[in-house]
Amino acid sequence: MMILGDKRQQMINALNMNESLKKLTFGEFVHDELEFVCFKLKYAFELDDFSPKGIDMVPLWESDSSITGFYLDQTKNPVFIHYHIEDIDEYKIIGKNITDLVNFLIHEYVDYGFEDEVKKLLLN
């Protein structure tokens, strides 16, 4: 199930993200390197459930073909995941903290020359 609305916002706020990273969850532009990666939610609002089976997932952002989000494990700690909408149940665990999430974004999408700049923007 996809967690949306006020509950989504509360759960995102509990992650204690910096302002730039939080802006990404609203689909706001923060850096050229992430322009086509972190869009506003659209699949999350479809009638079909675009979340992996058996997971109460909080979507953070979407691209044209994938969703990045998190769920809470048994100890109520976040587990960040990424998956393609064509293969929802084949999600990839990308980490268990904000640094892991940012490192995933940088490794997957950011050109080498901008890695430090984007990392600083999203973690400080």
C-alpha cells in the first residue's frame, strides 16, 4: 500500500532530511543533475497500487519509469527502496539511512564532476 497525504508528510518529516532533500520530495528543482530523476508523484496517485506487495511504502519521488521511497522495518527504522514501475515487486534496497539514499542518487544519476557538489547540497 502507498502511504500518501498527511501521513506521508509526517513520516518524511520524521527522517530529519535537510531542506534541499525535503524539496525533492515535493518535486521541487534543487540541482541540474537531478532534474529528470526526482519528479513530483504521479504513479502514486493512480488507481492501481504501484507499491510492492506486502509493504506500506512512503514514496519520496518518481522518475518517468521508477519510484524511490521507504518503508519502516520491524524496529520502525526506514528502509529505502527503488524500483521500476514495470517490475514493482523487484525492488532494490538502497540503504537504511539518509546518507545511503543520497549516495544512491549520486552513484546512479550524478555526473562525476558534480558528485561533491550534489552530496554537499543534499547532506548539509
